[in-house]
Amino acid sequence: MSFPSSAYAGDTLTWTDSEFTSGSTVTAVLKHLATGTVISSIGVESGSVWTFTFASQETATAPAGNYQVSTIELFSSGSRETTQGGIMEMLEPVDRSPVETHAARMVRLLEAHLEGRLDEEGGRGIESYTIGGVPITKISHMDARELLVGYRRDLANEDQKRRIAMGLGTGRRILTTFE
């Protein structure tokens, strides 16, 4: 398979291939390793060459990251063959802000919340007060810390899943050999 090793989300992506049986229907599939998002394109046969085109509208909302590239060939007999071609990286375009996961966003917000509380009342902060007769209660310092620990764990799990999907291992074990 002769697909590009990387492309920018929002760009038109095109490649050709000639490894397929004449008269078959061939679909190229890009599957995002972290989210499972799938984008597909049916190949157009011209002679013995298939052209796969992913329009800019299809890639515009594609999340950045690594994609498994595969082809599915449907033969006239009704049988099919799936071939995995490798990994392609979809790059974040410079005009799009990066997508932040819920866990990453919560870690950022809770850290900012706790940092802001350090300036109030000697590090503990005001937890409840009244404005115009309306009672306002903030999350307690201890509850915020407990939430932060949980969301940091979720964020570490997301990172570990991403590393495993990319074939980098868990990041927790170092293997050595002695000779």
C-alpha cells in the first residue's frame, strides 16, 4: 500500500495502489487508534490502478493522531479480503485548536481552582458565602483534591491507552538485557 505517512486534517488526501484484482471493489479505511473514528473511501479503478481520495470535508473534523490504514477488497464472488497497511499520522492544522479530553480539561480546571484557593484565607479559601441573600457554596478544598487525584488517574489511563494503541507499550516498564 502506498499511502502517505502523514497528512493535515482538513486537506484532501489522495493515493494510488495497484495491488488489487481487476473488477473488485476496494475501500480504503482510516481508523483513529485512540477514538475509533473511521473514515473510508471507495477506490476508483482505472486500468490496473485504484485511486483513493478522502475529500477535505471528510478529513476536516478528523481528530489528530495515528490512524490504522486498511483496505477491504470485495471480490465478484462475494468473498472479501482485509489488508492492514500500517499507520498514518493525521496532523492538527494550525488554524484549529487542539481537542482536549474531559479528564485533561478537569485536571486543568481543578488545578486552577486549587491554585486560586491558595490566595484566599491562608491557603484554605472561602467555602461558602452569601451574595444578595443568595447562598454560594464552593467545592471544599479536600473534595477538590480528591477529584483532582481521580482525574489525574483517568488522564494517565488515557495516555497509557494511546501509547499502547501506537505500539509504544505502557510506559511503566523498562526492559533491559545483560550480556
